[in-house]
Amino acid sequence: MELAALICKSQEAIAAFFTFCKQQATDMLSEHVTLLWSLGIILRMRRDMTAAQMDEAIASVLASEVAGA
């Protein structure tokens, strides 16, 4: 809220800014929904992953998406 107040002059402007940010995040993440859901499942099963394991999981999911397309 404090950061939004640095660039917005009113409460209405802050609310509009947050609405904009939420929509932008949704738009950016929706392109990768399959990857995000898959990683969520993998992380729940493994509970802990190194960066290399995460990279491997991402590569595997992306390869599956390409093969299925």
C-alpha cells in the first residue's frame, strides 16, 4: 500500500493500480498455467527440490507440452 501511494494520489487511484496489477499478473501467468500446476504437484510430492531438480522438472513439463501439441 505504501509503495502504491508513491505513484498514486488517491485511494481510488491505488485501487485502480491494484486492479491493473492483478490483471497483468493473471495475463502473464495464464500463459504458463500447465507448467505452474505441474510444478505445484511435483513440489507437493517431493516437498523439497534443488534448483537443478526444478530446472529438470520444468524442462520435462515443457517437453511434454511440445510433444502433446
